[in-house]
Amino acid sequence: MFATTRLVRSSQTTAFTRTMLRSQTAFGNMMLAPTTRMFSSNPIPTLDQAPSFADVSDVLKVNYTEEFDQGLTDEEKKSMKRIDIYRSNPNDPEDRPKYVTYYVDMKKCGPMFLDALIKIKDEIDPTLSFRRSCREGICGSCSMNIDGRHHLACLCGVPTGNTEKSVISPLMFMFVLKDLVVDMSHFYAQYKQIQPFLQRKTPKEDVNVEYTQSIEDRKLLDGLYECVLCACCQSTCPSYWWHP
């Protein structure tokens, strides 16, 4: 990750750097001998163990699709939007990762993929699991892979007049807890390690005096604070895949 690069370049041999190097070594071993299914909700040491790639095939190479019985005729399906959603419950040893097909009448649904997911959960299949909160692109909860690209479902619109299949799956290279819900623990732990906050280069002259921020100083932060921590960019980055 970018944090590792910065630490190595500054020649700071820290516990975090050593941990990331161990993770890189472990990655090769996991790719050569992927023997266990690692996507689960079991507690994971956040920095002592990188996300396993042993189960990547579960998300990227699933070729098993089943249709949820909505009691629709073939004629009715032609006017509806088909959405294939990745379904998996790693805590159930009998569960088989798969894509489940749902049909949504977009004339009775909001314009975003999150609206479609909510409609599916509320009216078709209440067992579907996904995260969502603000529906305004602020909380970052509903990040997922939609038609091959990472998006916030609340900001990703369903193509108008398009009844072709859309595919929704979890963020790539993340531990899957259930369906579209991924474990963000490793992501947050790495974020904490880079200390993402303003830090003084010199000690404060008077600790009892508050330093006010000028308009010019505030403008320097533009482009640095807007991240909503959705993990879309990190989990889709090849650099992160090789150095988790």
C-alpha cells in the first residue's frame, strides 16, 4: 500500500513495515497452495495476517447461477431488469457460493442500484444481506462491485431502458462475511497505521493558545479530506492485490 512505500523510503523500520513484508511473503505461499476457504466472519488479526486469496475463485470464478422463484412468466421478465447478485454464507459449510437471479420492475423502483437492492430485500428475498445507510454517497457503506466496477450503490444508476443482465458482487479481494457484506477490519487497521490527520512538524510554542485556521490554510486541505472510506479505490487497485 501507499503507506508502506512512504515508510520504506524514509528508512523507518517499524512494526508495520515488517508486518507488511511478512504479508507479501505470505501472499506467494497462499497463491501456490490455496487449500482452505478463508472468506468468513471468524476473528482476523488485523495486521498480523493479510487477507487470503485462497478463496478468490468464489467471487471471481463462480459459474453457478440459480433463479429466485418470483412466480413470473417469461413475458413478464422481458420488461423487467435482471440483476444477478452474489450470494454466499461462509459460516455455513453446506452453502455453495453462487449468483442468484432476480427480476425488478424499474417502473416501480428508484433509479439507483441501491433502490433495486432495497426493493429486492423488502419485497422479494429478505435473506439478502448488504450494507447501506445514508443513501447520499457520504457514509460509504454501500460500496460493492457493479457490472465489473466498484461503485457506491446509492450513486450508481441503473441504465435507463436497459433490461440486460447486471451483476452485483462484493468488493474484490476482501473477506466476505455474507453476500455483499465484506469485513472492513483490515482496511480500517491500515488506515489507522498511516495516522491520517494533521501533525505539527515543530512543538507548539504555547500549549494554552489556540491556533486559528486561515482561509488560505483551509484551502490547502481541498482534495485531501473528501474520502468517505468506502474502500472502492483500494480494493480495486492491483498494487493492493499484490501488497495487502
